[in-house]
Amino acid sequence: MARQVIGGAGQGFSHGIEVSGPQRTLYIAGQVAIDASGKIPGNIEAQCHLVWDNIEKLLQDAKMTLKDVVKTTVLLTSATDIDGFRKVRAQRLGDNAPASTLMIITALARPEFKVEVEAIASKDT
């Protein structure tokens, strides 16, 4: 099994790990709504789009697309944001319906964050 860091590493974690075999698998750490300049949008839909942008960039780095996502874990800080999250997820994933877990939690790493999404993608070698 070959393992490669994708998208760089942070303190004690990698943004993505690709494991090669008959299929390539990419494990994407929880992505939050922060852009390259450090800005965080205020509303749930804008945050969701930025989260999916960040996931899509990591997928592109691994030569994958959103169609290759097979599992997501979603953390929301408010149940009132579920509809906004689902709307953006449908726009971004289209007919791809990966296995998904959605949890409502009290807080994320920074109080401004409303959503965090982990993803696993797989693609034939």
C-alpha cells in the first residue's frame, strides 16, 4: 500500500491522505469555511460553498472529482442550518449521493464556523 499526503499538512494532521491499491482512496480531514486569506463567510450557504470548494481543491490535487466522494461526515453547529447545508450539497454533488453522517454539535474549533465536512473519495487506479 502506498500512502501520500495530499494538500499539505497542519499540526498533527494532513488535509488529505491518498492510499493506493487496486483503488485509490483519499481521506479528507474536516474542512471548514476559511479561504486562503483567512476570511470566514457569515451565512451557512456561503460557508457550505467554501467548504465544498476546499474539498474540491483537495480532490483535484489527487486527480479526483466530487463524483468520486463515497462518504462524508458533516458537523453543523445548529439544526436550523440543515436545510441550507442540504441545498448547497445538492448543488455541488448533483446526483452523487455518498454515504453520509450528519451531526449537530455545540461548537467547532472557532465560534465563526457553522459547518465542517470530512470526506472519503475512491477511484479506480
